[in-house]
Amino acid sequence: MLKTKTFLLPLSLIVASGCALVGNDSKVEKKIAKVNFNKDIRPILSDKCFHCHGPDEEERKGDLRLDIPDGPEGAFRVLDGIASIIPGNPEESEVFYRISTDDSDDIMPPKKSHKAALTAEEIALFKRWIEEGATWSKHWAFEPIKTVKVPEVDDQDKVENPIDNFILSRLEQEGLEASDEASKEKLIRRLSYDLNGLPPSLEEVKNLLEDDSDNSYEKVVDKFLAKPAYGERMALPWLDMARYGDSSVYHADGPRTMWPWRDWVIDAYNKNMPFDQFSIEQIAGDHLPNATTNQKVATAFLRNNGTTDEGGAFPEEYRVEYTVDRLSTVSKIWLGLTTECAQCHDHKYDPITQKEFFEMYAFFNVAADKGMQSRNGNAAPTIPIHDNPYQKKMIGELQAKLSTADKNIEKFHKDHQAAFNQWLAQNSNQLKAAPAGLKHFFPLRSREQVDNFAQLAFMEAPKNHNIRVVNGIDEKIDGKTKKPIAKTQATILRHAMYNSIPKIFDSNQASTLSFHLKYAPQKEKHTILGQAQQHNAQGLELYVNDNKLGFSYVRIPNKERLFVEAEQELLHNKWQHITVTYDGSQKASGVKMYLNGQLIKQKTIHDSLKPQFTNNHPFMIGRRHTGKNTNNPITLLQIYDRALAPNEIANLASLSYKDLAFGKNANPNFTMNLKNAFYQKNKLNFKPLLTQRHVTLKPLNDFKNLNVMIMQDQPKAQARKTYILDRGAYDQPKKDLEIFPNTPKALPTMKTNHGKNRLGFAQWIMDKDNTLTARVTVNRYWMMLFGKGLVSTSSDFGNQGSWPTHPELLDWLATDFRDNGWNVKRTIKQIVMSKTYRQDSAVTEELLKRDRQNKLYARGPRFRLAGEHIRDSALQVGGLLSPQIGGESVKPYQPSGLWNEVSLLGNVRFVQDKGEKNYRKSIYTYYKRSSPIPNMSTFDAPSREKCTIERSRTNTPLQALVTLNDPIFVEAARFFAERIIKEGGKNFDDKIHYAFKSSLAVDAEPYQVTHVKAFYKRRLAEFQKDPKLADALLSIGDSERDKTLDPAEHASWTLIAQLVLNLDENLNKE
């Protein structure tokens, strides 16, 4: 039976709940507006009711849904004679009774739900809504975007474009007036930060002030939109959303190279790439017909997610996490939905079931990248980069430097060749000759004294990430060693990867392997050396199995392969010399094994290697990528480019280190190292020349081999299937039902021309019928310019999101953006051209009382600048800012030791850059996500581990400590002071006005001049009394100070420059 209760509310509450006014202006008619379900009722239901009576089937109580109106569980159902909601009759509606009763057993939400009870105002709204007929409507963001009629307004003088009509119409309803237009100085500064992220130049301010034409402001808008800085400014929030970083996030948080994608974003904004193209290329550029390199580079957007390389991690667990992250990021950016909330269960607030989540997940689930990725560098799939402007510039500069370094080295050798030849002849005439064809020689020995030869640094055993040169190629030894054995001078290798040596072995290439090994018996199969693929046996491997030597060459595992094993065991716990020859015939008979110079019997296990193939896998000593370490001492590893004859092999064991390194037929690079020893012994200064070559060659090779991680799907035949993961757990797939790509039913369906792949998903997102994308996007542009979006919850347009302050304006902007080619610059220009944007930001007591958060836009925007813009503006005003666009990420000043705290085994250390790189724009600063940029983090920059739509905005004492003490700000102030002294004018007042004009675009007020002058006199006296204080201040930063300036005067003006740069007006956009 329906429980009923008389519920009375004060008349004042009933009236107030329906009043359309914010204040009590007597000139405006007070009337009670009809309750709007989406604006007034849905937020109450979502916040207080959906957790038990919403979309989540598993958590639903009483088989009642208050997120839908109809059906057996809908809000208007009648069950056992009890009606949940009866339009027009709140007293007979069970839901109303439950929210309004004071019976602790019946009240909803119940206390155990930990949800607050409805307030009196909310109950009053709910009652009026039922009384007015309980009109139900679909969530506003899921309704089609409306073509809105521009409203008429009374004050046409404050209308520049339709944006103003919508704003003024609402202000007129509220009895408020728009503020007057800001001064030209304020406007150009506001505009410059909003469009370029920097303050305007003195010349730009001067030109606007002197231009009295009707379109003077518009000319400035067009100029700022055309600057390269526009692309950098627009890219900054996009990098936050795209979780861009220069490191991998998890575990070691090692470096990765993704800056070419960042440059693509900047370039796309500067070229005004239509937003639909910008979006589709980033989500699915690799799927476009005849996709270009740039379109594939765009998909690096999806590869910005954090990755792991931890040895104990479960690859599938992380692969699932990457996939969820990609879907979540795309959903937040383009749809404004929190789809990740449906990973483990149906969404508790929005109409997205868990099945629908995995249908969207399926679009990304066939990505080819793996769960376990690289600790250092990019993980496949990648694409080589050849046409990046910064890359081309650097290659040209570095090649010129390398050419100069080589000429200097060549001249040095020529000058000392005769003396070297004489010294070599005196010390090496007794050495034996190695066989011809010694292609590679790995001594694997510790440092030792070799007769009269100098102590050679290159003879050290390889250490983790050591660099040595063999055959003219930089070899990166990525492995670990135990301590060398003193008596035998051998090394126990646990895993050394010479992954920069190309083509040591091909299947049709004859070769010989020779080395000394002290073998301890092992039960398990283990690898001595190999050049094989990471995840299967493809390639070459020399191994020991059952204490017997084995050799394999595999093209297709378990099919096309060659396996040969010795019949006799290796000598136990003794040193022995091992040689294996291969004649390149791709036949088992072409393999010969020798023990201590004697041919040993062998048996063929497999002999089906057919076509020749190139082996490009990394060459490793001590193990394969996977498998058992050899853990046996090994030394004097030689690789010849031919199959040696038996008589040559018989003599190999007698060759010493000196014979192989310095005798006839020795590898030329060991002769080169011997020259280095000669130069060292005779105190000839050759090392700086080599150092110069090395520091040039390394970055040159990096730029030549530049690549970026991209998206690529698995081949269709191998594409993984998608299933619902029980509770979202990676290892709990519900394999009773395969899931196929699709979109949520609450949104428009995919069209028949949209393929069920990432490209189809991207096209669906950008389809004109999608109710979310255009709204979400223009709302972010509004947020960028006004500090808050028309929808204040920019990342959530779902049921938990906010109602738009101006829904008609939002739809008008969305329609205009969509129907005019998704033209970003056009939309931005429309907003900044509006009189609404151009209002003065000064606030009156009345506006503070009526609209403290400026939701009605009766005044211009004023809020804290982003940390990047504060830093860049200090550098700009100081004349230090580098104009370079794009390029590799840089490492300017930061406190020492921060990376050490998060560096795994100390493998990544922060090394500060020098010169111009210290003064690049902040967008180019290296983003290590486990140790975010300290000065930017203090100003609320996110870590970028996950997608960030809107930054927090704070004002804390720590920020003042940064701008007053961070070396980059102090250095910028020093340079600013130089400009003030040299360019500011002849008298003190002129210099003060110059300082204010340079940073704030306005002259100083008289009272400011008075205070600054007094401050200057005090500081000047202090510095004149103690010159060391001035020197200490002027020495901060790497750049040279101008020593022609008086130190006390320069230091005093530096403090004034700091004072100006730290003014509240300078740290805020207003």
C-alpha cells in the first residue's frame, strides 16, 4: 500500500526554487520558471539516487531505475499497486514520499548509503517537477545539437557577434549589465597570452595604441593567430590531455623519443588543420588509405600511455591497462565521458554498460604493441623519421662538426705516424699473426699491463651500458658482468648484448667462432652466444645442451631449421679452446666443431634450412634474450668472416691476447687503440680530439636513426579476440561471449560506411550527428580563454557533469564550429573578437555578490597564468627566450638529485643542458613523468601519467619561492635589468616605466614609481656596502653577465626586475 505523508515547505523556499533571477533587481520581473528536468532534477537523481537506482544492474536495488522513465523498472512504473512517480500527484508518488519522509526506515537515500539526504530546496524542486507533470527528457548532452536562434538584445552597442547576444540576453534577464571594454593595453596583453602564451612586445603595444582604425584590434588578433607561437600555445593543453611525456612512467621510467609527435601537433595547429582531420589522424592515421609518414606519426598520440619493462610484471595485465587507458583518453577528450568507470561493472551514472565498454575497447584491443616494452628507447611498432625540420637542421650542423673533427684527427695521426711506426716495430716484432679475416674481436678481459704497451682502458671487461668501438661502429653493451677472474683474465658474462653490430651472421655467410671457455657442468640448456629473435629461436645460437656443444640456425621455428650437436661432452671444470666453422651452405654438413684444435664428432638433429635470409637480430654473449645464462668464464672471442681451415684452427689456441689485438691481421680498430696508448704514453693530447668526435657522432647517429612509436594493428589472421573481463581483471575473460567493436546505444549509431575498426570509430566520433564531440571541443576552447567552460566539468558531460551556464550558446558554438569545417582558428577568433571577451576584468561589489564565479560573464576573464607561460614570459621580457620551434626535449635547470630518487639502480641521471637549450620555451622541457618538472609542478602542471583535461589552479607561497629563487627566474631578471639600464631611458622614472611597459604593457602608476625608487635606493646602498652580495646575485645562472655595468647598480635593478616580474598583475591574465 502506498505510504503517504503531508509534506509542507515554507512558501519562500517554493518561490525561491523557481525564481529565474540571481538577485532582487526591482526592474526585472520576478517569475517562477518551470522546472527543467535536465537542469534541476537529473543532477539530484544522479548524485543521490543513481548509485542504487541507476544504470549499474549489479548494484540496483528494488528493481527500480531512476535513470530511465519507462519499462518494468523505469521511474514511472507501477508495481503491486504502488506508483513510483505519478505525474501531477507528488502525494501519491512513492519516490517523493521516500525523499521527503522523516521516517528513518523509509527515507531515501538510506543512511547506510553514506549519501546526504535531499535538502529542503531539492525536495521543493522535486515536488514542483511532479506537480508540473514530471516531464522527462533525455540527458541534454545526448540530445542532438540544436540549431539555435540568436536572441535579440537591447544594448546593440555591446554586440560584436552572436556570442554577445547570448551573453547579453542572459544578463538582461538577470538585471545585470556587461562591463565596459578593457583598455587597449589590457586587451593586447590578454590576447597575447591567450593566443601566443607570451606577453606582447613593446612594438606590438605601441602599434595598437597608435592605430585608431575600426579594425585595429582585429588586426592584432590575426597577427597573433598567424605567429608560430600560436601552435605552441594551443599544443600545451593538448599535450596534457594526450599524456605526452619523454619517459615511460612505470618501473624504470626510462627515456623514450616522442617529440616528433609533439612537433606534429604544433605544426597542425599552426597550419590550422581542420579539427576532424586532426582528430582522425591521431586516432587512426595508420588506417587511412595510403597513409603518409605524418599520418602515422599522428597516431603516436595513442602510444603516449605509460608502459612497463619490469621483469616480474605480467605483460597481459599491462597490455590491458594500455588499452583501457587509450579508450579512456579518447573518451574524455572527444566525448567528455568517463567510460573507464564501466570497465569493472555497468557505469553507475551514465548509460554505458560493461558490455558496451568492451565493445569500444575492442577497437583498440588489436593493437600490435606488447605489454612488456622497452626500458630505454622506443618499443615497436615504430616509424623512422627523416623530414623533421629540427632533425634536418641538427644533422647538417653535426655533420659539419664531425667533418672538422675527422680532419683534426687525421692531421694529428699524420703528424705522429712515423714515431708510432717506430714504437710499434720495437714492441710487436715477436707477435704471431692471427688468421686473415678477423672481423670482430671481443677480448672480454680486465685491465692489464701488456709488456711495454701502455695500460689500455679499452681492455676493461664490459659493464652495463659501456661503450666501445669495434670495426668502426659504436657498440652498446647492454648487459652485466661479474668480476673478472684475476689469474685467467676472463669474464663471466651474464648477458652482454652487442646490438649495434650489423650482419655478424647471415645464413649464407661463411664464418668462424673461436673462444676460450672454462666449463662447469649444467643440467639445463644454456646459450654461449647468439644472434636470435627475442620471442622465438629465429636466428643463430651456439649453446650447450646436456653438457654437449650445439649449433643452430633457424628461419622458421619448428620448420626451416638447422641443428647440429656434438657427440662428446665438453671438458668439465677445465679451460678449453672451442671453434665452430660454418661454410654458409645452409646444410648441417657445413658446420664443423673443434675442441682444443681437434675436430669432434657431431650429429645432425635437423637439416631443413632452405632460403637464405638476413639476420638482423641483436648479437648477444652469455645468453639469448630469454633462457638460461651460461655463467661460465669466457675470453678472447673471435669472429672471422670465413670458415677457417683445420690447420689454421690448430694454431688458434696458441694465439695470445697481444697476437690478436696487435699482431699481423689484427682488427684495425685495436691498432687504433694502440695508437691511443702510444699517444697517452708520450703525453700527446689526442683525447680531446676523440672526445669531440664522440660527442658529435652520438647525437648525429641518434638524429639519423630518429623514430617514433606509432599505432599498428595485428594482422587480421592473428588479431586477438575481445571478451568481457570479469570485474575488469585481465586474467578473467568471460569466453562464453566474444565481443565485437561497437558504440554505446545511448549515442548515435555508427553509420554503414564506418568500418568496425579504429578508423570507423574515429569517423563516428567526428560525425556531424555525434551529440558530444563539437560541444565538448568548443567548451574546452571557452575554458582556455575564460578559465572555466560553459560546462564547468570539462571532462564529464555525463550525468555527473554540470548543466551548461548558457546551453543555447554552447549549441550555437558547436554548430558553427562543426558546420564551418571544424576550423579551430575561426572559432578562437570569434570568441576573442566578441565584446564578452573584451570586457574589463575589474570586479564590483555588486558583481561579487551576484556572480562571484563570473558564470554570467558580466566581466572579462582574470585568472592565474599557467606555469609555462609565467616562465616563458620572464625569459621573453629578459631577452633570453629562444625562438627555436620544435625539436628534441631539453633539460634546463632543476634542483640536483631529484631523478636519483626515482632512478632504478641509478641508471638514469639528470644532466643539465647548456647554452640556448636552457632558454627554450617550457613546452620543450624534458617531461620525466615519475619526477615532473619542479617549477612547473609548483604551478599545477600535471604529471601527465594520465589524461588531464583541466589543470588545477592554485595560488600558494611555494609559487612565490619559485619565481623569486629559481635560477631561471633570477637569471631572467638579471637580463631584464640589463635591458632596463641600457634601453629604458636616461632618467630613473623612464626606466621604471620601461620595466612596467615591457612586462605589463602599461606605465607604472605614480605611487609605484615612488615605492620602487625608495626600494632601489635601499638596495643600492646595501650592494655598495657589500659588493660580494651583488656579485653573488649576478652570478646566478649559466649565462655571462655584462661586466661593463656597475655591479651594485646592476644588482639593484635585478631586484627591481624581480619585483616587477612577481607583481600579481604579471602572474595573472586580466
